[in-house]
Amino acid sequence: MAKERSVAADVIAQEGERVEVEHRGERLTVPMRGFPPGFKLRPRSRVILSDEPSGTVARPLVRAVRRKLPKEDVENRRTLDVEGRRLELQEATVLEALAPDGQSQDGNEYEIWIVEHGEGDPVEQVIAARRRQEDRSR
């Protein structure tokens, strides 16, 4: 089983499916694992370093939040301004839609997973978004 090397590392640059990160004053270049194909990290994004049998890898460090977002803007992966924050979606952002028979509790309420980033960066990268489903247990 993989273990975390540390809480987080800061991305310096990305080239293809590898990232250069700073970890405790040391620079490492490691492969990315667990990211959607083609996902582009911004400098100062934060990742988890994991030691795996194949070596050290960078995995997504994300937090989930619920936000009301314009459905069309999400589906078209537009950059959004929400509550004074700028949310950046990209072609690689994973969008999970409701099943055709599913019902949305609120047509524009989403659970979104945002990549952690360094202080002062006004843009938050959305790695995945899913429309909330109605809780049928009530």
C-alpha cells in the first residue's frame, strides 16, 4: 500500500504527465497519478507525494465543496466567478452528470473538487464536478 511521504508539495512546473515539485526545500520531478488525462496543473498547485513500489508519484490534493453554478457554464467548462472566487474548468475536468432518471435536488447545485493551491493564487482549478442528487432517504 502506498504511503504519504509528506502532507503536500508545491508544483513548480508540469511537463506532460510529470511535475516538478518543491518538497522541504528539495526539487523533485515525479510522475502524476490519479489525475484526469490531460489535466494541466498551475504553478503553486499542491499535490500529495506518495511512495509507491514504482517510486515517488504526485497525487491530487483536493477539497470538495458545494456550490450553485450555472449548468451551461459547467457543461461548457467555462471559467466561473463564484462568491468572489475564480473557478477554472478545463477540457480534462471530469464532469459527472445525473443518470437520465436521476433527479437533481437543485438543478444548479454541484459538488466540486478543487485542487489545493498556494496562498495568493486567485484561480482555483476544478478537477471534477458532479450535480447533487436528491437524498431519497427522507
